[in-house]
Amino acid sequence: MPRRILIVRHCQSQANAEGRVEGKGDSPLSEEGRRQAERVAAFIAAQALGEATLISSSQARAMATADAIGAACGWTASRDHRFREAELGWLEDLSYAEVGRHMAARGMRELTSDLHGGETLEAIADRFSEALDAAMAERDGAVVLVSHGFAIHALLRRLDSHHAVPRVIGNGDVVELWIEAGALAQPPRHVPLQA
């Protein structure tokens, strides 16, 4: 029987608000991020998931987002460092515009470890998949994960590279998966955060 997995990208961090790349960085939610967390928490609560498993990465922006969801749903969030964002090498803390210039100068359309020298998509997908499998094995029912954009992309590519992966997963967006026997039972559904 397929399991429902809702993966939430953390809400806007201070680094996001400042237009900076933040992989292993640990800035808190911005004021807008706190408002977004209330909206995504209301969305998750409206899903009437019952007793779901709520897990976040160990980074502050994800933990704060998960805590808002937990408060709205009556759940306690656990933490798992394997859901953390990618280590982005020398691109850490650069502005989005600077990263775009580096990519354009190298003719790259996609951010990869070939550019930044940090973690590979494969390594990120390995740790994310391992943690997701462990969460699904521990309890029945839906799983709600709060993670990060690059890490979520790595997992989606691992699950099925043939499905269209959303190019941009915004702060507070939700990606709904139905997983059976370790594979997608249907294509992922991207639910952007409502304003």
C-alpha cells in the first residue's frame, strides 16, 4: 500500500531574504519566513493526516518550520541531520547573482558539485533516502519532512529521473509523494505555498 510523504522546503531564512546561498549555513527564519511557516502549517493541518511522523533537518530554518507544523497539528518534530542541505563548497554565502554569473561563465544550466566542489547529488540522495527509509520503517502512516531545496531535488531525481522535477521549489512549498516498495507510485505533486 502506498505511503504518503509530504516534503516541505523550509520557509524563508534570513540568508534567503538577503539573496545569499546557504547550504551548511544556519541562519534563522526571517520575519516573512515566520509568516510562511504559519501558512504551511495551516496547509499541513488541513490535510487531516492523523498521527503522522514529523521530521526536520537539524538546521535552524528547517527546525523552526517543523516546529510551526508540529504546533498546528499536535505533533512533536524529531530531527535528522541526513535531511540537511547540501554542502555547496566555495559557493557558500555568495549571492544568487554571483552564483548565476559563475554558472553562466562555465556554460552550466544546473548547479552541480563539478562547479562548487561540495557534496554530489548522489551523496545527498544517498543520505536522504537512507533517512526516509528509516522513518518509513519506524512507523506506519504519513511522513512529513522539512528539508531544503537542493536536498529535495536530489531525492526526487533518485526516486525517478523520468518525472518532471520542479525547477524551483520555493520556501514553504510542499512536494507530495506516494511511495510503494521504495519507488514512486505516481508522479510527485508540487504544491506552492499560497500567499
